Amino acid sequence: MMSWSKFYEKVRNCDICFGEAYKSHKRILLGNGNINARVMIVGEAPSLYATGEGVVFGRKSWNNYKRMLDILGFSQDDVYTTNIVKCSIPKIILGDMKKCYENIFPLELRLVNPKYIILCGRSVVKTVLGKDIPLSGELICKKGRYYITCPHPMWPERDPNRLPEFESIIRKIKNIIDANSILDRWMR
């Protein structure tokens, strides 16, 4: 069984994106929050700002990430937030993200073992689910877990007119989680 210390070591020694020469120069950002959370929020990759500050969502998307948590009714300590790619790299290439997803992310997923995984952004959804699915709070059950699609918190930042739609999608996600929680309690 993988332990957190073995997981950290695997990430530190990873050379998927840039090979052996890059190992000593990469900036790593591991997930943060509750390692026993029912809900995991997944982004694409950390920005240089994010790795410096130790937060998964950087400056420009931070306010919408916090808005997302508020609407969901969670604090940062209630959820586990992570990225598929763990290090700051100059340009994300979908193939590199797929390699990180296949080699690193499943280990983290097993360690946290969440029931709900909120996938933020088109490239994350496509990498994890293997196909384009609308980013509108769609619920997909895969291998006993519930994956929920969502726009990246940066999405309304690029066009503030999208904020009401973003908030509406987050409310839909909250309703999905709440309804499933009630059903789980009822079935016990």
C-alpha cells in the first residue's frame, strides 16, 4: 500500500515532463486540505505563483475558487484540492498531463479516497474521463467514484459575465453532493 511519504518521494523523483535534468529545478505543489475528504477538487497544473504560495489555484482564480467553496458550503479544511500535474512547468501539453494522470494522480486518489471528484476545466475532464463532457455539473460514475464536471475557477475571471453561470453550476454540484449524501444516509 502506498503511503503519503512514498507518494511525496515518487512526485519528487518524477521526470515525466522534462527528464532527469529538470528534477533539481522543478517547483512542486502537492495537494492540500483534508486528506480524508469526501470531496476532491482537481485542477490542471500549478502556476509559478501557486507553487510559491503553496495554493493549488493561483492569484487570478483564487477568488472564484473561494466562491466555489462558499457555495458548496465547505472550507478549505473540508476538501482536498490538487492538480493533475504536480509541478510548475512552462507549458502544459495534454500528453504530459495524461502521463501525470496515469502515473501520479491514481496514487493520490487512492490515498485520499474521496467519494466525489470535482474536475475543473476541459483539459482535466478530458484527461480523467477520456472524452469531452460539458462543464455544467455533469455527474459521471466511474469505478465506484462520482466525477463531476465544472469550469475552471479562471473561466469567469476571463469574462465576468460568466460569473452567474459559474455560480449556477456550482449550486448544481452542491445539490448533487447533498442529494447523494441524503441517499447514502437513507440506505445505511
